[in-house]
Amino acid sequence: MERGPALFAGIVFALFGGGLLVWTAVRVRQRQPVAHGVNPVASATLAGVVSVIALILGTWCFTRL
């Protein structure tokens, strides 16, 4: 992977994953729904899994520099 695209993709994945993880944690701590009309446990779990996957992808992109 070229240096520029790898850096850009790593930053985007890291920001998205970190932001989603923080937002999900705040919503769960305040006992507010993560997604409306969905089981609260399922939506929090899915959002947590997606955020961790995005952080892993960001880390993988950074290792390609």
C-alpha cells in the first residue's frame, strides 16, 4: 500500500472507531438507546464490535506505512 492512502485510511478508521466507541460508551452509561427501535443490548454490542473492527483496520493501515 502506498504511504499517502495508507495514512489517510488509517486516520479515517481510527477516528471513526474511536468516536463510535466513545459515543456508544457514553450512551450506555447514561442508559440511553444507542439505536432507536432496536434491542438496547444488541445495538450496543453491534456498535461496540464495529468500532473495535474499525480500530483494528486503522492499526493495520498504520502498519503498512
